Amino acid sequence: MTAELIDGKAFAAGLRARVAAQVPTFQAAASRAPGLAVVLVGEDPASAVYVRSKGKQTREAGMESFEHRLPADTGQDDLLALVEQLNADPAVDGILVQLPLPRHIDEQEVLLRISPDKDVDGFHPVNAGRLATGMEGFVPCTPLGCLMLLQDRLGDLSGLDAVVIGRSNIVGKPMAALLTQASCTVTVAHSRTRDLASHVARADIVVAAVGRANFVQGDWIKPGATVIDVGINRVEGKLVGDVDFASAMRVAGAVTPVPGGVGPMTIACLLRNTLVAAHRNAG
Ligand code: GUN
């Protein structure tokens, strides 16, 4: 058996097109385009690539991109002052501070300062709390993209067994909350989990977000399961996921490739969240 490939790249292109198609309606009503501010501190090469990509796709969707590049030695107070300025700017609907931040800056303090109404990353505790309690708020982009791919393939997820491997605030925890909301039976596994293979073996849905190359083995996976690989690891110059792709393809029903699976969904969901923020902030 060979699993189906889940084409996140194509799905993301469709989502971006749907968002772009709605921008003119907002613009006509508000007399301005939706605006996304992205803040990058320092010169981390991977972050610089993401930020460039975010700016390009924001403009392609017809939105305004405000990019703020600050030197690596920017003080925390200066960064917080910029966040406050963006919070107060009516042209800015969404604010994203690219992570990781340099070590001398307290990441939590910065995320706390972003207005929850402009928090298109969904990292503010107010939005994390809204997600956990089923209230409307902003949902982190990567798990939101994973949920969309799962629902596109499986339809109603209720009653399915899901294993989320990884418990980060950015992916694992919000992913588990989204799957719980979708009425899955959710197991959150992590580095201390005993006998991970036995948990994976029961799962109809596997979301791997551990940051370890080729970690999840095909022979752990239940035949026919849907496998979402959030990992982006560089091995000998090549990008690979957290799932051992070749062995997973022999057992699973469907697998997201790396690259071209979950990755493109993140920015597409960011644009979607920005449009939602614009409507809420203008309305
Ligand atoms: N760094 C890696 N992924 C992300 C993301 O989704 N948002 C932000 N702000 N930083 C990141």
C-alpha cells in the first residue's frame, strides 16, 4: 500500500486566493487595505527567509505589509515601545513578532504586550485561553493549517483517536485543543512519554511536532492513519520532517510531505487571521 500525499502547497494556494478575493470587499468598506506588521529582531537566516516570505505573500493578497527589522542588540524597552506603537496604529490589524527573539529579550513579556485583538499568531495567553475554552479568538497558524488539512481529507473528525507528539505553545498544545474541540480523543505525547509507539499505534490521526528528523517510524503507525508532519529539519542540506517518510508511506492512508505539506499552510493561515482581525478591528 502507498499512502496518498496531502498537497499542502496546493491547499495553501487555494486558501490564499480565497483570502485575496475577500480583500477588495474589506477595502471598499474601510477605505484601506488590511494591514499586517511583522517585526524581526536580529539576523537569524531562517527567520529572515520566513519574514521575507510573509511580506511577499501579504502584498500578493492585496494587504499592506509593514516590516520592522531591528538590530540584534535592540533593547527590550525599545521593542516593547514598537509593539505599543503598532497596537495604537489603526492601519495595523495584525502584529507578528518573529520568534525566536535574541536571548536578552524576555519573549513572554513581548507576547503579553501585543494587543490580543491584533495577535494574529494566537500566542497571547488571552487567545490561548479563548481556544482552550471554546471562545472565538485567534488560533496559532500552524495548528490551524493542520486542522484544515485534516478536515479536508477526513471531513468530520469526531470520535477519531488523535496523537499529538510535542507539547509546545506554538504547535502541540493548540493542536490538542483544536482536535479536542473537533471531538477527537486526544493524546499529547512528548519527550517523557513511555512507549510512544503504542500510543501512535492506536491513532487515526498522528500530528508530529517534535523537531527530531525522521523520528516517527512507519511500523508504529496504524494502517490507513492520516499523518501530519510539522517538522522541518535540515539533514545533510536536505529538508526532512519528524516522520520517517518512506516507511510511513508504506503504512499510512495519507501523509503530508516535507517540504510542501504543512509549511505553506502557516502563512496562508496568517493571512486568513489578518483578514479576520481587520474585519473585527474595523467593525
Ligand atoms: N517562528 C517560527 N514559527 C513562527 C510563527 O508561527 N510565528 C512567529 N511569530 N514566529 C515563529
